[in-house]
Amino acid sequence: MIPFFLARAIKSFIVCTTYISNFLKRTTLQQTFLKKCLTCKKRKIVRNTFNKTVKMFASRTARAHENSSTASSARSLGSRRKTTTTAFIGRAMMFTTKSSLVEDDFLSLPTSPNKKVNALSIVMKRKGVKTRRAMRNKSIENAISEPELTQRVTGSTNVTNKRSTKEVKWSLNRAPFEEGGLSEIASGQANSGIKQWGPTNQTIKDWRSVYRNSSLSNKTQTKLDEREIPERCVVDGAIPKDLRGTLFRNGPGMLDIYGKELNQFFDGDGLVHTYEFDGSEKKIKFKHNYVETKGFYDERAEQKMLYKGAFAVGNPKGDSFYNPFDFNVKNVANTGIVEWNDKVYALWEGGKPHELREDDLITIGREVDEVLGQELRVPQMAAHYRVLEEEKTNERTLIAFSIESQPSAFPFTTNKAAFYEWNEDLSEKKRVDFDVPNATFGFFHDMLVTENWYCLFQNPTSLDFQKLMTEYMFAKCALAETIAMQKGKRPILWMFPRSEKAKKIGTKSYELENQFFFHHINAFERENGEVCLDSVPWKFMDFSMNLDMVTPAFWQDGSRTEYTRFTVNPYLETDTNSIKQKSLSERCCEFPCLNPKFAGKEHKYVYCGGSVVKDARKWGPNQCLVKYDVSKCGPGGEEKALDDVYYYGERSFVQEPIFASKPNGMDEDDGYLLQLVNDAGEDKTFLYIFDAKKIGQGYECKIELMDEHVPPGLHGFWSPQKI
Ligand SMILES: [Fe+2]
């Protein structure tokens, strides 16, 4: 007994001594630092020395305080307690530089860190110094009427905001629609003359509520689990009889990793699901499985988060820092999916593909080194690809690409862009690569292909080394956040020769206006050699933006994406600035697609998810299926595109549409659009089928996914052969 008590006494003594010692050290250091900084006659020198670091701390801390009332603050920015010391110093320095605060204001503050912050706030308020929070709230008030979010809401939208008793509404004004357009149809008052929409009743919580875990099981599903979606689930209309084939979809399915919510849905584990149409008017077959990546498998076995993602902030180990040179993140295999020659691959651009068994979508190849018989030379493959179809023979070619973005053996080696091609029976394979300088952080997400050219858009992004060392190292930001757009830097369009004809010209590059490229629509060539490249670029990109930070103000000004046409003639234009750029619509859109038979050829119609608002400044989340008609836009995009729109209504948010061609279709729009929609009001996911010729007139069929929630996905593929 005595040794036991002695041991307890010694342990208690050590703990107490350590605690007191740490407290004294922290207080002394803090006071010393403050006094040195704030009483030094050469304060400017001190300030300049610490300026950048302190501003960064101050900025993050102000955000931490802003967000401290939300449930997500601890997760996204670390605990408030940990940041208090740096918060105080940062705030003090920042406001000293831009206000009437003097040294005495700081030196007379209490010693307790928390009390210091509170006291400083009182001083600032007394002196009329505006905090970042106050300024931010004012700007938001100007744009929206919604109070701050107090908690992440799941499911139904009928949840009262605890901090406010007033009705939470999304007061986003809407522009009048064109005559005969959407408003009359959607309101059910055709020819009523209504041209103006008022504020909506949906809230930002509606939008956020769909970003949660899928209700589909994350246990491995075998073929025995294949389900028929019964008749009762075709809630409206009938499935077109000539719609035969399989819709493949991939997207983040797990957005809460065993209790740790992701604040960025790009890091969710890949959930693959298929919908098989065999000609039945009322039934389809449905399968699903998570891609069993190493990360997903290990975490499911341990029932806890083990790996860090590329986009979401969070250190699974819970430490306050991790090795800044450890760039390993979880391959979530959640972005793309392709079915080719009876093989299925789940794609994610940060790593190698995963091979799935076609019958039951079970993962049979984890991070494969070989895809369809071609060895991957680089350690990843992009999630986007193109399929070109020969006009006369209907033979299809699959084209994928990869950027050598990892440091090679010699760190200053020029990056390579590798392009892979496969014909349908894999009898012909090809791989070519080209030099691309400084491509490591160029963020190449998508590509375009024509008969003669491979086209890549290199973003004006590069590594923010300061952020890497001061934030990523301390688990304060995700790896992707260390890649940022650079002021003054311009994106580059690379055109690499694909044919012998183009090889005579060689690689061409053109500088573009400052913008950010994610998804492209299509590229085609005209007889004079001119190439048109249609894309949906964003005005800018900030990877620190996450689900918790999006408010309705996000959809007003700021970054937005429009249907944009680039025109250049690589045979004539030698000036790197000679490319022309035109916006073809002011309706914001994303996830574009077209009839796959027209990939690489001149097209008339493009389909995408789009916002209800059609305005040069205001926009909104994707709540519509939009069909653009660009046939009258002129050679260089001189005229705006026409659009035909189906609006799903308030609280419904759309996923990527996929075009399924009619078997013997003659026109470009002879086909169907298949689109998953998250209805936050009903808390259900629906699959809609439209005739591509008459989208604005409404859907052909609406299918309910048996009460299952399928969160917003990323990309899919239509396979006409597979049923
Ligand atoms: Fe994408």
C-alpha cells in the first residue's frame, strides 16, 4: 500500500509541477513577447519582421471566433483554446496597425489568455474599432437575410434555428425570365404573364442537408444484393421503352467518417451505383458498392478515421501538427467511373484507379498499375477522359490522360503530360507524352480532344509555401489549400499534336485571361483549322472554401462559372495572346455533357446543371436541367446561346446529367437525359429521365430511390451495351 500511495504522490507532484511550470513559461513568454513587440521604439521593424505570420494568425483566428458559434469551428480550425495565445497576439498586432489602439491598451490587459481577448474586444468596441466579424456580418447582411448557422442540419428542413426565432429564408432576388420561359411553366400558370420571381423559401440549410452520409450500406454488397426498384417507386410517368443500357455513377458517399464530419465533400469515400434499364416501363435494377480503397477498408475495420484527405481540414491522429513533407492523402476513388471492354474503373486524379468487378461492383484491383493493358508510367491517372466516335464506322476510342505531378528522381525535371488511347476491343493502344513546364501545381482536372489535338488547360496556381509551413504543418489547413491562384499569373492552353498533320505544327501554347478551369464541354475543329474549345471556367478558385463557409452570399458576385467559348487557329496563330474568349450565357452552370457521338465534333446542344437565376452577378446552386443551343452563336461566339430549362423547384438540387443516345437517333438531341436530384424538402433522392428534345416541357419519368439518400455525386458514364 505504501509504495502505491508513494507512487500516486510522486505522480501528482510531477503533474502539478509540470502544469505550473508550463503555465509560468507560457505567461512569461507571452508577456515578454508582447512587451518587446509593443514597447520597442523600433516597432516598425518588429512589425515587419512578424507581419506576415501575425496577419495569417490574426486572419485565421478572427475566422475561428466568427465560426466559434457554429458546431463546426473546432473541426475546421482547431480548438479555440489552442489558438487563444496566437489569437491574442495576432489580433493585437493587426488592430494596432490599423487603428487608434496604443500599447497601453495591450499591456494593461489581464494575464489570462481568454480574459485578454475579451478585454481587448471591449477596448476595441469602446474605441470604435471594427472587428473582422463585424465587417463580415455587415457585408453578409447586405446580401442575405439568413442568420448564422448554429448547427449542421440533416434531413428535413423544418428545423428551427436556435439562435433566432424568425423564419430563415433565402432572400436571393431573382431576375425575370424570358418570355414563354421557365416562370410560366414552373408556376403552372402558362400564359399568365408572370415574369418575376420573389424571394424563395429555401434556406442554406436545405443545400447543406444533402451533403451527408448516404443511407446505402457501406458493407460489401454481392450480386445477391442486387435490387429491383419496384413499380411503386416510379412515382410519375413511365421509363421510355427504347432506353436500354446502364447508368454508372460515382461520388462521395461517406461524408462523416465514423463521427468526424468532412467539411469538404471532395474527400468522401467513393460510392459507385448503377441503374440498369432493360426496356421495362416500371422497373430498373439498382446496385451499389463503396470502392474498397485501402483507406476505406482500414477505416471500416477500425471504425474510425485513420487517414487525412486532400481537401478537408483535419488530422485523424488528433495531433496539433503533422509532417509537412508527408503528402500522402487518402485515395478516395470518388470522382469518375468508366466502363470499357467489360472492365470498370473508379477514378480519382490524385492516385491510381481502382478496378471493380462489373457484376457486383466489388473492388478487385486496388490502385492498379495497369489500365486496360497499358502500364501507367506516372503514379496517377486523371478522373476525366473523353470518348471519340468515328463518324462512318461508329468505332469508339477511349482517351485518358495523366500529369506527372509527383517529384521525379531529379527534382527539376520538366513535367510530362501523358495521353493514353484504347479502341473498343483493345487491339489498338497508344501512349504519348509531352513536356509541360511547371505543371506540378497546375491542377489539370479535365481535358479536350479533337481529331488532331489533345488540349489541356494549365491553371494559374502554384504552391503557397508559407501556407504549407505555417498552416498545413500545424494541421490548420488541407493539402489542397496550399495550392492557390497566383496574382498576375495566367492560365495556359496547351495544344499537343495528336495526328501526323498536327505534328508538323508541333505543340502550341496560348495565355488566357486569369481564371480557373475545372470542367470542359467539348472541342471541335473547323475546315480552316480553327479550333473551338467550350468550357465552364470559374472566375477564380479558393480551395479553403468548404461546406461550413458557404452562405447564400456565395452565390452573389465572387467566383462563378459561365458557358465560355475559346477560339484559336493553331495553324495560323503564333502569338500566344491570340486566343479569343466569349461568354455564351449569363446563366451559371456546371457538370456539362453532350451527346457522346458529338465529342470532338461540332455540336449544337449542351446539357448541364444550372442556376435558376440568369444574371451577370447573381446566381445560385444548380437547381435546373439546362439545355443550351449554341447553333446560332456564330463562329467566334458572337451571339449568346439559347437555353431551354427545367426547374425542379425550391429545395431540390441537381447532380450531373448524363446523355443516353436513342438507338437509331438521327438528330443530335435524339436521346434522354438522366439526372439524380436531391430533394431536401422531401429528404429523398430521385432519378429523372427527360427527352432531350423537350426538356422545358417536363420529365418523362420520375423514379424514387426507395427512400435512399445518395449525396451529390461527381461523374458518371452511360453504357448502352450493358443491361
Ligand atoms: Fe470533375
